[in-house]
Amino acid sequence: MKIQKNIFILLLFISINSFAQEYQNIWQTEIDAFDKLNGDNPLQEGILFIGSSSIRMWKNPAKDFNNPKILNRGFGGSQIIDLIENFDQVILKYHPQKIVIYSGDNDVEAGKSAEIVFGDFCTLYGMIKAKLPNAEVYYIAIKPSLNRWAKVIEMKKANTMIHEYLNTKSNADFVDIFSPMIDLNGKPSKKWFLEDGLHMTDEGYQLWTKILAPYIKEL
């Protein structure tokens, strides 16, 4: 009986370890593609845009903000835990002076509670400050999309928790794009979104550019 128990524990350990390795490699193809984009001399000490598809699909933030020091390294479908797991490759290697984060949207959609999203963000923020103590951190609010409106309460809760947390920090801020995206009818306007009701139109990114501009205009 004891031998069977030990075998079960060993198999469980192997299974967990294999899952962890597989999870770690989910985004490796996209991260490897970043290395090709970086070339021999990746941009250092600039403004790093990082997060999920709302960042990845932002065509040219450097042009939108008229700032060549902006680097877009979003990878679609990612969650905050993916930024944590791949921290050295997608954040630390660039030694950014400013970090603009959009993540948490996919987390809630995957079933994570606002508390888990908040906890993951606190972990990420702690890692940034431990490795890049002088970096400014700007968290873009989880957006109110038409496609995920059923999860809006949990998203708003996560936004509130992160907002209150960042209010206690220096060189950090919560960027509220949620409120400006809500129409007079209390829901997000269709003009911000593509046909999928989730990813944004050029008009949506123009709105974000206007809201974000004061936070990143200097560098």
C-alpha cells in the first residue's frame, strides 16, 4: 500500500512538472519572434508596452505617440501570470524606464476572480520594483468590451482593487480607459470594437492614445 502511494505521489509530481514546463513554453514562439525583431541591439531604457492582444494589436504606438522609444511586446491571449512566468524575457531584458501594462482581461474571462487578478498584479508589480526599482508603472484598466460584458462586474472589481493599490505607490498610476469607453446607455460603444466585440478599432486606439499621452509624453 505504501509503495502504491509513493508511486502515485511520484507520478503526480511528474505530471505537475510536465504541465509547468508545457505552460512555460506556451508563448515561447512569440517570445522567440521578439528576439528576431530586437536584432542585435534591443531597445533599452525606453517605454515598454506589454500585455495581451489589446497591446499586441496596437499597430504602431511609437507612431501614435510620436515617440521612437516605445516598444510593443504584447502577446495575444496572455494573462498576468504569463508576464510573471516570462518576466526576464519580455520585461527585464529591455530595462524600460516606463512600463505600460494591459493584462487581466483574459484572466477574468478564464474564470479567475478579481482577487486572483489583483494578487497576480501585486506579484508582477513587486517583481518590477525588485529588478527595476526606478521604472514607472502604468496599468491600463481592464476594458469594458461588448463580448465580455457578462464578466464586467468582476472586471470592475479587479480594476478598483488595482487602482486603490497603485494610489499608494510612487512612480505608478492606474490609467482609466474604462469610464470613457462607456456610452450614455451605460454600456461600451460599438465604435470602439471590431466585429468580434472584443478587439479594438483604430478609433478605440485613438481614444487610448489620448488618455495615455500625459503619462508617457516625457522620456
